[in-house]
Amino acid sequence: MFKYAKYELRGTMKFLMGAIILALGASTGIQLFIRRETRSGGMTLESDLMAFLMVALVFVVVGAIIGGMVYLISSYRRELYEDRGYLTFSLPLSGSQLLGSKLIVALFWGTVMGISIILYNLVLAQLLIGYDLFGEMWRIAGQIDNFGFLFAGSIVTSLMESSVTLLLVYFAITLSRVSIKSRKIGSLWFILFIVLTSIVTYIQEFIANQLPMYLDLSRMNIIGQQEAYILGVDSQFGGTLSIQGVVSIPGLIFQLLLIGGAFIATSYMLEKKIDIV
């Protein structure tokens, strides 16, 4: 599986690195504009034009991120709908190995892209403004109780949410390739993904509301509905880590079960129900 993931990583590197470089270049333009405006003050025709360009650069950054994610999803779809699938499915790979490789690579690039853009902008802002942003962030982090648990919790929940989204996409694409009573969903996979996402979100929120049990990472203890309400936690956040550092335990368990179920179901379809020939 990891050999195929390595091959997939090399195959997607050119496009994804290009998307990251494009996003960093646009971020540079945005930072330079902010620096110029904070130093000059006032609004002129020229600055209005620069403001328009800044908005365009923001769209470039967002477009590069979305484009990268769409490319990774398309990479999976091409395995099922294009000629490259003949080679892929002739390899000694199980459905779980193929799916696991795609998931690992997608999560890897999503993480690399996010960290690259955030760190680059922090470093560039510090150089342009001359303010120790990292030192200030470190000072604020030191004032937060159990910051390490909160930081680790945010990473874990983010990876879980990303995994759920990707697996639902992969499940919908795979199901669209499976014949059901001699019919295939085909290009309607995106609609199926939207429907599945809506159902999953509703179920997760329903479970979180019916079983009000939360983990407060800032104090590392389990709290009930009343304490969560006092902290200002939104009861609709499901298994997502709230801004208060609180996560629904039943919602989190549901996400884990969903990840496992979607992975097993998609792997089974890839191995037993997909006929590329």
C-alpha cells in the first residue's frame, strides 16, 4: 500500500506543488498590499485599483486550495472511469490498500498545503511588519490551560473531519461506478455525496443532542449539558471541536464508526463490485 502511495505522491507532486507556489505567490501580493495601505493611509484611485487586485489575489489563494482538493478527488475518479484504471486494478492491490493509499496522499497534501500557507504568511508578516508574531503566539499559548491537549485535539478532529469528507466522496464515486439493476449513477455522484453529507450531519447532530456528554480538553474532564451550556458550547457542533475546546464524545464516536464503515464499504465495492474491463 505504501509503495503505491509513494507512486501516487510522485504523480500528484507537480500539480500540487504548483498550486502551493501559486497560493504563496498570491499571499505575497496580499501581504505587500496590506503593508502599503497601513503605511500610506487614505484611499485614492490607485489604492482602489490595488484593493481590487487584492480581492483577486484572495480568490487566487482560495482557488489554488480548492483546485488542489478537486485534483486529488479527480485522481481517484480517473482510476474508475479512465484507461489508467486498467493498470491500477491489474496491480496486486486490495481494495483497502488502494483506498488507503488515496486517502493518505489526499490527507498529506491537504496538511502540507495548509501548513505551508499558514507558516509562510506568518513569517512574511513578521518580516514585513517587524513584529514578533511567533513570540506573541507562544506567549498566548502559554496562558491557555492544557494548550497541548487543545492543539492535539484540534489536529485529530480536523483529520477525522477531513477523512469523513474524503471517504464520503470516494464512496459516492465508487457507488456511481457500480451497476444497480443494470443501471449506474455515473456523473450524479456529486448529488449523492451532497445527500450523504446532509444525512451524516443530521445524524451526528441528533446523536450529540440526544446524548449530551462532552470532553473538555482545557480541563481534561467529562462534562454534561448544563456545564457545556455555561461554557457557551453550541449543541449543533456534533463531533467538531468547539472554540471553547469542547467536543461531543458520542459525536466523536459516531465519526470513528463512520470512517470505519465508509472505508470498509468502499473497499468492498472496489474489490468485489468494480469491473474495469
